[in-house]
Amino acid sequence: MATSAPAGKPSGARKRVARRGSRHDLEDIVNVAITVFTQRGYDGTSIADLAKAAGLAKSSIYHHVRSKQELFELAVDHAMGRLLSRSGAVSTSTGTSLDQLRAVMEATLHLAMEGDPDMSLMRRLPSMAASVPAVMARYRHYEMLVSSFVRRAAEDGYLRDDVEPQLLNRIMWLMSTAAADAALLDPEVSTEELTAQTIDILLHGVLADEHARPD
């Protein structure tokens, strides 16, 4: 992905991993960091918090990374990479561009309602942008790739051509958050039913047919 280090020039964290520790240990720390940063935010998280959550001494964290910001950026890269991998599987699937958009929307909603750690961090990332502006370039890259599903569906005539794909993509993200909250408020509604209703509202609106937007 665009945010990874160029071939032959690994990041500082990766250099230190190769020299001083195992990648498995770092991945464990990064997975813990994803959860802690999501729960506490960037400013509310300290290396001591991360070490405590991982069951390690602070020195063990510094064995792999130089700073909290470096670990945060690794957490964002890991979370984004896994989400992009899922989106990539959809982009190579069969079906129309609308079928692929629906599949991405379904996956996004399911992950949000199930409290997936990677999705939870990405949903909260814009609120941390002021503290770590560098991560917003990563977020915009992710947003651009995901909104490409919206753009292709619009180009193929499935969506209105007067709505900016990126705006529709952002609305989809907001609705995934709303759906996740709705799932908590009404746990008797199944994930499948709530997902189907959310997608139907997003794609078709809530107006009755006789009051639908005129062509």
C-alpha cells in the first residue's frame, strides 16, 4: 500500500524489529495498541498504558519502537492493511459494480456492529488527526480506495451522478457507526436484518414511492 516503506528501505520500527526482537512480539504489541488507542485516544494513551495492557514493562515496548507516535502509526498501518485486504477480495469478486459496493457496505456494517478492532480504530482516527497529522494521509488513502467502489457504481449508472462519491462514502461510514449503536440499543435485531435495512435506506432513501425524488 502507498503508506508502506519503499522496498529496501524499511521503517525505523522494522529495522529495530529485525535487529532486536521478533516480529511476532511486535505484532502482539500492535494489536494491543489498536485496542488501547481506540478506547483512550492518542492523547489519552501513554506508553505506560500500552505496556500495562500488553502485560509488559515499558522497556519491552521501547525494545521495538522509539516512541508512542511510532507505535500509533504502526497500529494504523496494520489496521488499515487488514481492512484493505478485505476490500481487495471484494474488488476481485464477480458481479456488477453495484454488487461489489453492496458487498463492501455489508462487510463494513458487519465489522462495525461486531466491534472489529481494526474498523473501530479507523472510525475514530479523524478525531485524533490534530494530535498526529501524519496519519491523516494514511486515512485519506484508505478513504480514496474504499470510495472507488462508490465511484465505479456511479460511473456504471447505478447511483445518482449528482452526488460526490467521496461524500457518499463518508455518509456510509457515518451510517455504519449509527448501525453499530443501534445494534447495542436493540440487540434482538439480528446483524443481517440491521445490515439489510441500513443498506436499503442508504441506497433507496426513506420516502414512500409517491414522494420519491422526481427525475
